[in-house]
Amino acid sequence: MNGIKLAIAVYLTAVTSVANSAQDNAGGVLNYGEYGRPATIDPITSNDMIAMRLTELIFNGLVGISEKQEIIPELAEKWEIDKEGKNYTFFLRKDVKWHPKPGEDAQPFTADDVVFTFKVMAHPKTITPLKVRYEFIDTVEKIDANTVKFILKRPILNSLAKFTFKIIPKHGPKNPSYLTREDPFAQRPIGTGPYMLKEINSNQEVVLEVNQGYFGGKAKIQEFVAKPFADQNIMVQALTFNAIDMIVMVNPRNLPELQGDKRFVLQPYNGLSYAFFGYNIRNPLLNDARVRKAFTVAINRQEMLKSFFNGQGEVISGPFAPGSWAYNLDVKPQPFDKNKAIALLKEAGFQPGSDGILEKGGKKLTLTLKVPIEKENEGVKRVVLAFKNYLKTVGADVQVSFMEWQAWKEAIFGQHDFDIIFASWVFDDSADISSLFHSAEIGAWKNNFGGYSSPEVDGLIVESKLTLDHEKRRTIYRKLHEVLADEAPYTFLWTLTNYSAYHKKVRHVAIHPYKFFPYAKSWFISGEDEKI
Amino acid sequence: MTMSRIFLFFTIYLVSTIGHAAGVESLTKSGKLMEQKHYDEAWRELFFNLGTIEQAKRDDANMILGTILHNDAALYKRFYDDALTSQEAYLNLLLKDKSKKRSKYAQLASAALAYDMGNCKSANSYLKNANLDGQNMQYTAVKDVLSSICLNNKNPKVAELISKASSNIDALALAMKAGLSSGQSKAVDEHLSKSGITTERVLKEANALGISSYITVLTKQGKIEEALKLVAQAELNRYWLKEESKEGRVIYFYTPSLLASLSDLYAAASKHFMDKVDKTGKFAVNAKYVLYERAFFEGDYTTATGLLSEILGKQKLPPRAEQRAATAMKLMQEKVRKGGNTAKVASELGQTAGDNLGLLADISAACSVVKDNCDAFAKLANKKLETLEMQTGDKKGGNAKTGNSNVEPVDQKMIKTLNIELGKLTELQKKYSKVLALLESARDKANKNKIENNDPLMLLSLAEAYRNTKNFSEHLEIYFEISKYYPAVRLSQDAVQGVYSVEQKSAGDVKIF
């Protein structure tokens, strides 16, 4: 039955796709597979990769990053930095217009929008992970309609790159002071970017159309359509049936199949991501680091990686991906050691109850593990089941619960209603873990969802922000890696092989390892190959 | 550069037919490890169990050990070449800092690197600026020895160097190495006994520079087995300088010379064990082939052509090995000929290749080894490759472009080999985007960084191409995997991490998924 459903789903998507291409303009339509739908599509309240990829097409920053990893002008045509490195003056382009709101003319982009964006990000009622990233900015002032000045609290490393944050229009959000996830703008944003939001259709597909008046020149592809797939196997089938043209991230298990199919290009990109089990430290049972460390050594990560992902990745020892400059190569992953796990739990005061489950102070070591349903693919199911079974052997009872993506985010980030989660983080290459582990980031919709607090870690994070010495920052990050590996607020699991797959008809594809789409303006679909 | 993959297969085959004689487990295990490209582990397994192998199987053991070490030498040579460029990039970044808080040891490390690269003029310039304030005897001793070597144009008196080195083991070993390099072996022998340097002391006291230098000393003295024992016990991912500032900053400095000394040792050890193979026995051809390839890699074309002329056309070689050797022979002969033009010969050979993809791959490989871009040939081979890939069908045998399933199937394995060899050749021209396209086509995507599934030299070429296009994380991922089996590459990892931390231009974003 399931097989029939799958085939019908793929067939219907294929039919829709063919129908779409028939009525397209010369630029063509690029349908790409995503592993879910975004909660919001604005660059301030969103905190997932799906939305981030879309906002990259819809919005611009003051500056951007070229394929050669150089800072380039975007909304600002030039800038000046004072000798102290504290005053940044940006001279804005005068030829930029916002995407038009329905029934309205397009409005010009001005300095007011830049000031507005910063004030919205900094507003206490705006729920955004960006706040901690931009705490180094003291004030922003409008010099004139096309000039803004940012005054920093202190000089920082790689400062110019920070101004890649996306600018939103002052006339965009309903609320003139702050932005919430409920604001209509979060669902129907307008930006200045090469693509405009056309619609979110009944299949939850996000359709973007080309911005004819883009200041950087019209993009080549007419439409980008983000198609959500709950099951990654179906996503791969959709690609092989030509129902979609691209997959942003291929499930490692599907790599051999796609590598053998010469219609497609497999392109590696390193998103610096890793999977983890994250603990809710608010639960007294998990507040003791020995318990968390016991869980880490109770599971055989190497074996899990090998069995469930064909060994296509690396087991990690701490809060950075092995491809990051911040990874401490001296900290090795703790090996699987069931006896050590049992000893640690005993040391933490747990004793077996009559049913074999450990107890402490009359409380059973029974914990809920919440997993987003988008991760309900075969590999993930096996991982969480294996985790449950491994922990059972040391006396912990884990109840697994799969939840719809939005409900999961609400439970984890909004309500903190969980004991353990299984998820993955993706970092840009600044390897900034401050929002994950600093105690100031504990709170609703903040990234320190587990409520982890350590004065030592807080101190190191602050020190890393204050230094202007790259080598000192490396030293601090090595130390952070070491401390967090020992404190185990997460059980750090692995980083998986990261490949995008796309049909060969899509040309000139350059992928940013984190943002994915910054160079999509230059992509095109080969007319000749389109006839295949 | 390429490896004797054909002989790898041959040796594995031999290992599988060995039977159950005494010590055979080691032969089988080391053969398996070699197949997985875990060469370090492979030679250790066999070398330390040589005594358990019965006399009748000693030839097999020497042959396998020599082949493993031959491959290991080629790998370490590549590690070394890449480490030089990554170290230089990292040290240049440190040297850019002119503030009061700048690194104190960057100048000395740069001097040592320049010396390694054979540039004493640069080394002298760095040494003049190396202000160590006499705060650390170890560093002062190394600085003084390096100064003496370079001020005397690499021809210092050993006694003077020993005196400068004082009792510091790193500096002493460096002094001995310099003495041997300038042909003062007698003087070195005399001082070696007086200085009290022993393997035990080196293992206990020396940092990477001392270990590296002492390995070279033992190698040059022909104490190959003693050197191998030292390497097996040494901590190969160790730094040679650690700089801690008052502000809590720690910088580690590593030395690429360690990789060079290991490569040289393994090359010498390969010859050492190959020389023990009975030249009239069943492995005579194999041993000569490996010895030829070693000489070829080392640029000793006279020896290489001499050895090949004993084999080619006279003794039976596997067809692929025969073709590869014959191709190399033609290029080497041209290389040593006065006024010779290897590029022209490569091009002419390429014209005759037709659909022989193996020949195209062999010409590419030979051009890489003789360090000739072979432009005209490369153009021809690339065109051929493009045509073939267009003709290549999908996994079901159909044609990607036309949907025609009646197209003659193309040898995918050979296309992969040609992609690899052309990618390595393109590297000489520093056309890194093209290198990436060629090598990524050949990479086993499902086992992206695994050396068991990918030619490690191909992975290293990929890593270099990614580093040169500022995709540092891809480079680091490849090295992360390689470092599990070859910990001495730590220096490249550390250097690239250092460059990446400065070069990265990101806002500090993180997302859940």
C-alpha cells in the first residue's frame, strides 16, 4: 500500500512539474526538494535551514560574499571604517526597490530600512537568534537617506562579514517596532533580492519568481519552487523521475544510487553540521554531568554510524564539525564503554529499581526523547531506536516520540517540554557556538534550549567575543571544545557526508557551503538539455 | 605521481596464496592493510613480525614489505609537499602581525621552514628578526644551529654546530643532520658517540624537530631498521614549538621536515627490503619494477631506465604494468636526452592512443612524475574524456543525452583512472577548478573521504585544490580522515585551521535542522 502511495505521489509531482515547465518562460523552473516546510520565511524570526535558503533568494545584506570568499558590495555600494574599527559608515545604493506588495508600487530602499531592521532585531519583544550575534553593535544612525552609520561597542574580528545580515523593509511588518512569528510579514515577506515570493500553494510548496527589476541584474531562472518531502527516499525518487531538479542535501544512503546515474551531478558542500542528542538540564535527573557522560559512553556511535549511515561521516568529540577551524584535534571521541556508563550512573546515585530501571530519590530514570517527524527517515529511526536500546542496557528508560516539525519546535524551543532531543545544528564557518551554550541564551525561542549554564563556558565565550587576536580565539575555542566534551550538555554524535544533487541541465551551479543559494542568480537551465 | 597499484594487486594475490606457514598471519594481515592503504600500520605489522616468518617465506615478506614502504614513501612525499605550502601560508599570516603581541616564535619557525625548502637566504633573514630574548634555551639552541648552518652556506663545521646546540636534543639532532647533508659523515660519527644521542633519549626528550632530524641521521647512516623502530614508537603528531603568551594564547608550531624524513626513510627502507629479495627468484621482476618506480619518483632516470631495460620486453609483466612502464620509459628517455621535449613525446603518444584510455592515463601519470604540464597532450586527453563522458550511459546503460541504450559501454573504471591522472596533471598548472571537476568525477561519493575507497594521493590532490579555492572545510574533512591512519599530518591540519580562522568571512550563523 505504501509503495502505491509513494508511486502516486511521485507521479503526481512529475505531472505537475511537466505541466509547469510547459507554461514557463525561457528561464525555466527549478524545482528543488526540501526536507520540510519553513515555519517562517523572514530572515529574523526563522531559525531553520529551509527558511534560510529561501531568504537568501528573497533578501540582501549590506554586503555579500563572493564565490572567492571575498566581501563584496550588495545593498551598500561602499563603506568606510574608522581607524579604531568602531564606526562603520555604509553608503547605500540608490537604485534598489523593494518587491511590490500586492496592488502597490514598489517602494525604494533607504537608510530608514537599515535602521529599522537593526531596531527590530534588538527589540526585546522580537524573538530571534540574531540578537546575541549583534550585541556588539551599540547604535545605528541614519546620516541621510542613503547613508547609515553603525557604532560598535568594541572592534571585533571579521566585523565586515557580520553586515551580511538581511535587511527587511520598514513598511513590511504589521507591527512597526518588533517582529513576531505571527506577523503576516513572517509568512509573506518582501525583500530586495533576485526572487520574490509568488505563493505558498496548497501542497505547501514555496514558489518564488524572478524579480524583473533586481538591482544586480535579472536572474536567469524564472522560478524556484521549494517542494517539501517528509521522506527522503521519496525525494530521491522524485529526482530520478524528473519531478524535481535538485536535492539540497542527499541522504548518505542514496549516494551510491545517484552516483551511478549520469544524469545528475553530485556536488559536495560542507555545511559544518553535526547530529546530537541534546539534554534538558532543567530535569534534575539530567542535571548531573555524570549522567550525560554515561549516556555518551553507553552508545556505540561508531557502530551506529557504520550500520545506519554506511559509515558515511565522522564521529565527533565536541561542539564543532571536523571541517571547522575550531575543532580541537586533541579531544578524541569517548569510546563505547557500557561498564563505564554503569559506573558513572552508580556514582551519580542511581540504583536499579525492582523493574530494572534505575532510580534516584524515588524518581525513575525514564526520559522522553523528542524527534521531529521530518527526520523520520529510516536512518534516523534506527538511530533513536538504537539509543533507546543502548540506554536500556544501562538501566535508563527512553520513550521516543516523533512530532511534526512545527510542533516539535514549539515543544523544544518554545515550551522546553522534553528530556532529550535528537537534532542537528548547521553552522556557517565562523563556528560561533555562543547562542547554543551561553547562559544568556536560555529562554523561549533561544538556541540554548536545554538550559545549559556554566560560568566557565560563559567566560570563555565572552572572552572569544572580546579578543581581536585570531590565535587567541583559536586557543579559547580549543578549550571550549574540551570543556563541553567533558560537560556533555549534548551527546555529540557525528557529521554526515554532505552532497547536493542536481540534474545536469542546471548549469553554472555554485553552492555556498552554508547559505546554499547566494550565487543562484547566475544559474541557468540549459534549453537543449531541458528537452531530454 | 602514481602508485604501483598493479603490484599491490599482485602482492595481495601472492599473500592470499601463501598458505599456513609460520608467521603467515602477519603477511596476510599486512597485505590486507596495504590493500586498505593503511601503509603505516601495514609495515609495522610485518616488520615487527619478520622474525616469526619461516625462511621459505622471507622473500615474500621482503617483497611485500618493500612494496608497502614504497607506497608509504610516495604518500609521505605528497604529505610533505602539501605541508610546505600550508605551513608557509599559516606562518605568513602570523608574520603579518606587527603588534606588540605578535608571535615570538613565528620568525624562527619561518626560518626552519625556509631551510627545509632549501632557501638559506630567506632563513637568514628570518633568523635576524627572531628575537627570543634568551628566554628559552631550547629555542636559542635551535636558532643558533640554524644560523650556523645557513651563514656557512649549508657547509658548517660539525664541531661548531655541536657546540651551538649545547645539550639540547632537538638542536643536536639538527646539527648531526646538517653535518651528514654536507658530507661530514666521519665527523658526525665521532660526535654522535660523544654527544650521547640515542634513540631512547630522542624518544624521551626530543620534539618533532629532533625526531625528524634524528630519523634522517639514522637513514643517512643506513641504520634503516633502527630508524623504523624509532618511528614506530614516536609521537608523530607532535609539535616542535609551543608558544604561550601572558594573555593565554597558545600557538603550536610543527615542522614539515618530519614528513620529509619519513618519506626518505620509507624510500630507503623500501630499497633495503627489495635488495633482500632473491634476484633470481620468483619475485625478481616485481622487485625490479618497484625499484624502477622508486627511482622514477625520485627523478633518478638513469637508474630507472636501466632497471626497466632489464625487464621490458624480456620478462613477463601484467599488460597494464608493461604499458605503464613503457610509457614512462619513453618520457624518461626524452627527459635525459639533451634538448629532449617530453611534452612533444607525450603528445605524439597521445595521438596513437585511440580508445586506449589506460594509455592516456599512463601518459598523464608519467607527465606528472617528470613534472611536465604536457599541455598539448592534456588538451587531447581532456577532449577524449569529455567525448566519452557524453557517450556514457546512465546506470542502466542508456545515454544521458540521447536516451540511446545501444551505445557501446565504456569502461567506467578506466574513465575514473583517467580522470584521476588528468586531475593530478592539471594540478601542475594550478588550474584548481578544473582539478576539482576531474577528481570529483572520480571520487567515490558514498565514501567521500575514505582512503580505503579512494586513492589517497587523489584525495590529497583534491584537498589541495579545495585549499587553494578557499574551501578549507573540505580540505580539513579529508585530512581528518587521513589523520586517523597518518597522525603526522597534524601539521597540515593545524596550519589550515589557522588560515581558515582568519580567512573565513561569516556572520556567526547557526541553524537547526
